[in-house]
Amino acid sequence: MMKDVGFIGWRGMVGSVLIERMIKKKDFQNINAIFFTTSQYGKSILFPNLKNKYIKLQNAYNLEKLFELDIIITCQGSDYTNKIYYKLRKIGWSGYWLDAASNLRTSKNSVIVLDPVNLKLIEQKLNMGIKTFIGGNCTVSLMLMALGGLFDNNLIEWIFVSTYQAASGAGAKFMQELINQMKYIYQNISHLINDSFNILEIEKEISNKMNSSNFPKDNFKVPLINNVIPWIDKKMDNGQTKEEWKGQFETNKILNLDQIIPVDGTCVRVATLRSHSQSFTVKLKKNLSINNIENIINSHNKWVKIILNDFNDTINFLTPSFINGKLDLPVGRIKKLNIDKNCFSMFSVGDQLLWGAAEPLRRMLKLLI
Ligand code: HSE
């Protein structure tokens, strides 16, 4: 019998990417999909790509309705999860809960899913009766997909990463704000752009405009355009941000390691719309050649792609603008470091909305059905 699968938060950004991927992969043919809403229940809407018919939206807060489901998949966010998950479990709901939000990742009874990396753990936990499966943090999932071969072979001593995270990681309204910031600057300085413009004058004017009280920055609090923001999420006691803290916690939870692999870094928001980049310093347990490192990385999964360490390949294929909307995970700039023969550095790019959010959940749903 087909499983009843409830979708919550499916019209948000991550949810939309999930639905798009599921339509493309024909996943809806194998499930009975029921669509929920937190605000418009009772309303019927056309779902053109899916069934070419009207579907009636159900109330996402109706516990009785949710109780009937075999699987719930939510991209609605942490507030919804906090409001509903515990209540549902308390009244005895024993279905599978799949979640893009971060709050259940630290729970003992959850697994962070990234099946190309931890399928064995997922299967083991399924056999143990675990029913709560959570998508990982975007930078962590993208890092594990990129460095999976080295983790699998137990070659990593520690990792330091500097991230270049797109506005999409913060949400749709942050992306809108970045675009509004671009618009604001252009509208205010376009009169200065002509055949012989004075670049210092324009730069000064842009800086002035960025500091003006009308500049759109309700979400980011400061300009992101023409700027970088070296802070993502809240402050932890040890000086890390929560985004930086997740690096070590989630990596080790996903890999289910006995001995912790230290992961640390600096997480930075940059003025790109979609796709996160990361610059790694990796300390290996032994001195491996570049060739060896590349072969091990390349053999881990079919999405990781080694980019030649030269100018043309790097600027064409190792950038967010090339990778947006693609599942490929290019890694490049791989080189040994002067500081230690066991260290190498690497740059990676990945679509934050695909492998960083929707795709691991889609694949987990597929495993369940
Ligand atoms: N926390 C990430 C970011 C989102 O802010 O970019 C992906 O999990």
C-alpha cells in the first residue's frame, strides 16, 4: 500500500526545491501526498506540475490529521517543529518525521541524514526503530560530500574551514534584501556612471549610500552588498558562532565517530544569492600526494568533481555562479601547504538548496518508501 506522506512548509524556498526535485525524479508516483498549510487550510489550489488537479490544503496544526500520516516531511522551520513534534510523539504518533530544521539534530533519538556518507548508520538506526531523520546543516553536508573519501578512509586529523555562505542560507527574505540593496545602490549612483567616470568619487558615494538610514537592511542589519559579514547565527560561549559550532558537532554525529575529529572555522556571509563556497585546511594523518588525495576524494561519490588547479578551470567551474541549480560538487585549488607536509588546502562549491538542504531529505523519503 502507498504510504501517506504529509508535506509541511513545501511552498517555502527549501520546500519548493524539494518539490521540484521530487517532480523531476517522479517520486510522487510512489506515495500518497497530502499537502498542509499553516495559514490557508481548506483552500484548494492547482498543483499543475504534479497532478494537474486541485488539491485541498490541510491544517498543519491539526494533530488528528497529522496522526493519520505514515511520514511527515517538514521544511516549515524550527518554530513549527517545536510546536508540533513533541505533541505528536506524546499522543503516540509513531510515523517517520523528516525535517529540514536544525532543532532536532541534537536529539539522541534523531539521525542526521546524508545517505551518500552515512547510509549504513541510517539503516542501522532504522532497524533500531529510530523514526526521526533530520537534514544536516548546509555547510556540513556540502563538506562531507566533498571530503567523504578522506573521512571514509579515516585519514583526517582535523579540519579548519572558512566559509563563503550565500544569502539563500539565511532565507528568502534575506535574498530579497540583497537584491534590494543592489537596486538601492544602482538607483542612487547610476547618474555618476558615464564614459569617463571617476571611480573614487563613485566608491565614496556608494559608501555614503550604504551608511544612509534608508538603506534596506532590516534583515542583515548591515549592507551585504559590497561587504562581507563574518558572523552567522548566534554566539556560543566559546567564541564560536552556532554555525561554526555545528561544523564539529554535526560532522561527528553524521559519521557516528568514537573519537571526535576536530572541525573548526570562520563562517562568513557573502553577497551571493545561492550556493555556498568553502576553503578548507585539512591536516591528514599521513603525508599523501596530491594525486592520491584527488583519487580518494573522487572515488567517494558521483557528484564530487575534481577541478584542475589552473586559472581557466577554476574561474569557470569552481564558482557559485557555475554551480547554482546543479547537484555537482566541484572541488579544486588542491595543494600541499608550506606549513606542514600532512596539510593540504582545498576550495569547494555546492548548491546550498540542493545537497545543502532538499536533496538529503528527498533521498531519505525515498529510502523509507
Ligand atoms: N545555516 C545556513 C546558513 C543555512 O545560514 O547559510 C543552511 O543550513
